[in-house]
Amino acid sequence: MRRPRIGVTLDLDEARGEYRLGRAYADAVLRAGGLPVPLPYGEEAGGAYLALCEGLVVTGGAFDIPPERYGEARRPGCGPEKPERTACEWALCEAALAGRIPLLGICGGMQLLDVVRGGALHQDLVQDAGLGGHEQPPPRDVPHHRVAIAPGTLLARLAGPEPLSVNSSHHQAVRTPGAGVLVSARADDGVVEAIELPDLPFALGVQWHPERLAASDPRQAAIFRGLVQAAEDLRR
Ligand SMILES: NCCCC(=O)O
């Protein structure tokens, strides 16, 4: 039987006119038994592209969601935007949620999942909340801090309920959970590290980058295996 097709969002290097995807995302999906399908931008994003897929990974990147998307004016500390990418990922995320297609949001992808559901972000953790320590120096494929996982959640079922060692590469974070959004992990300083939508079969967001740890940590690999298994279940 063919592997479940997992759509993976891309970053556009506008200066070079090139789409980019960190190899670790594709490798993590492949290792979990899925077939990564790169999704270029376009009006078809939420429709025809997603119809090709049984699952979706909304990847992270060095840009911020326009604060207007969560009803706020831009404040100091908010970073550069990529409106075309956000529009594409927004359409994909909305379509995946509406179609109950399994979705994994990573870093900025988790933040998008929250905002699509009506949540809001810390525009900058240091300036908004006085919370530093979430931008680890290179290398970024090694653990940086631990997160506490809420028992009984999807994340706990996948990775186990014990504290999980994660990497950390972000300056924003979920401030207000959106409608139906459950916080399933927090750092010691209270920063939201994972969210999920219990009303759907598989809608999970993680603030760290499990794709960079999945080759060495079975608990991180289990997050991708869970996505691919949920995509497999969708086909039955
Ligand atoms: N906001 C983009 C995702 C990474 C970060 O928060 O820095």
C-alpha cells in the first residue's frame, strides 16, 4: 500500500525565487512512513493541493504572523512578515481543520494553528512578557530545555507523560489559546510549548522543532508517527 501523503509547507526565498524546505522535515515524515508532498504557494493552497494529501505539516520559519491577524497593532519586537506565505498556510490550515485532515504545526506552524482558531501571540517574549531563554544558540538539533506534558492529552499519548527535552528557536509564543485549543505542554517559565484541538482526530502544534530531534529521540519521532498513523486512518 502506498505511503500516506503528507503535505509540507515551504518557505519562499523571494530574492532568489526559490522555495525552500529544511531537509529534516522531509526526513522525519519519510522515517515515520509518510510521503512528504511539498506545497507551493497559490490560490489552490487550501483546495486542490490539500486534496492531494492525507495529512499536513505547517513548518516554521524566521518570520512572524501579521498581528492584524489576531486583531492587534504591531509592537516593537514583532519581526518581519511573509504575508504570501501566511495567506497560503492559513488557507491550508483552515481547510485541514474543516476537513478533519491530520495536522502538525511546528514552531510558527503551531502559532498559526492558534491564531486560525482565534488565539493571540506574544509578539516578542522578551518585550511582551520579560521571558528570555527561548532562542538557543547553535547547534539547534540538540535539546535545550524541558517541557511538562499535560496528562491525558494527545501529546502525552504520543510522547509519553514524562517531561520532554526539546530544542528551542523562537521569540514568539501562544499568549491566548483560541477556541477549543487545549494547552498540552509548557516550559518551566510557563511559556506554551504545545497545543492541540481535542475536537479533531489529530491537530497538534509544538513550539519546538521535533524534526531536528526525531532521528535521535524516539519520543520526538513518535510525534511524526502519530501524524502519519492518523493520515493512514483517514484513508480507511
Ligand atoms: N513567529 C515565527 C516563529 C518563530 C518565532 O517565534 O521566532
